[in-house]
Amino acid sequence: MTRKAEPYVGLFGVYGGDWRTFAARRLDAAGVAYAIPDDDRWQEINHQNGDEKQPLINELVAAQQRMLTEARCVVFYLAQHPRRFLADDRPVDPSYTFEALAARCELGVVAGGGVPAFAFIEPDLRGRNYLWALIAQHPHVHRCASLDEALDRAVAHMTDGA
């Protein structure tokens, strides 16, 4: 797991796309520490071996939950088809979709646990209305109109204590 320093902004959400690299660059430029749940051991796990890898899954989820609950705030990005935020020539493959099931659980943990969060949910995400309703119930979780807004608000939270 990538952790720059403490206190930090947790970067949680959909696994695909380049959004975490984009976010990390923005936070670095602002002098704000961040943490990314990017343990390579997740690559060992798939739907066929999950049962035999359950002890490893338990360990990885516990580490991610600690990272999530120990963050000063969290930026969430959820999308069915993550867009590219960095300027490059790689197209977004619209056939590659993400359900972001773990991230949805993590959003629930944050909502119930009180960690301030700034969430951008793409309008293409299936189930977004439920998540928007969840966010509306928790004043410490903020629905943002873009990833830029979520990052701006996280930086302000970290630097102004807002």
C-alpha cells in the first residue's frame, strides 16, 4: 500500500483508469500527503481462487480498512467506465466496465464511521442513485460534481482544517 505520510488523504474508489495517478500528482503539487490501497497481492486473487485465498483477502481488507479509517479525509471516485484524466493517447475502452463493489462497501464504512469524504460518482455508474442517497444522509460525506472538486475540497480540508 502506498502511503506518503501522515496525516493523509485516502484515495479510494474504482480500481481501473488513471485517476489515482492524476489525484496523486494534484496532491503532491499541493503538498498534501495521500495513501493508495494498491497492494500487488490483490493480483493473485480472482473469482476462481477466492475461497482458498480467503486468509490473504482478510489481511488485505483489514489493511485497507485501517487505511480508510485512519485517513484525515477520503476522496472517492466511482465510475462504470473510468475516464482518463491524464493527457495521453490511450483511449478509454467502453467495453471494460467496473462495478466497484469493494469501493461501494468502503463508501459505506466512511459514511457510518465519520471520516470526511469527498465523492465524485460518474453519471454512468449503475446504482449511483442509491449512493447519492447514502451520501445525502451523512453530512461529513460530500457529493462533488467532478474529481477536480473532490480533490480541491480534500486539499482545503487538509490545509485549512475545514
